[in-house]
Amino acid sequence: MSDDLAAIESWASVFTSKTQLISTVTKHFLMHKKAVTADIAELKADFAAEEYFKTGEEIATLATILIGPIQ
């Protein structure tokens, strides 16, 4: 198994425990509330403008903020 695949599997392990996922997302949301709120507003604007690639980038940014980066 490659190091990249192992890193992705490690990152995704948070999805195996609902309690851990909720705890992680809540903690990161409280720490970065202003950035998350701004990113959600930008995501909505991009989607409304049919900028779907940019919308996907915003979703990835939110996932990174709320779940954490892949190490």
C-alpha cells in the first residue's frame, strides 16, 4: 500500500465513528466559525452562479477545515 493511500485511509477513519466525527467537526467549527461561515456563503454564491468547479473547491476547503487535512 502506498503512503498516499495509507494517509487517505487514516484521514477517512473519522467516518467510522459517528461520535468521533461529530466531535471533530464541532470542535473545528467552533475554532474556525468565521472562516466556515464565509466559505459557506462563497459556496452558495458559486453554486448560484453555476460555477460548479469552484463550488467543489469550496466543499474541499470546508472538509479540510472541519475534518482536518490529509497528513
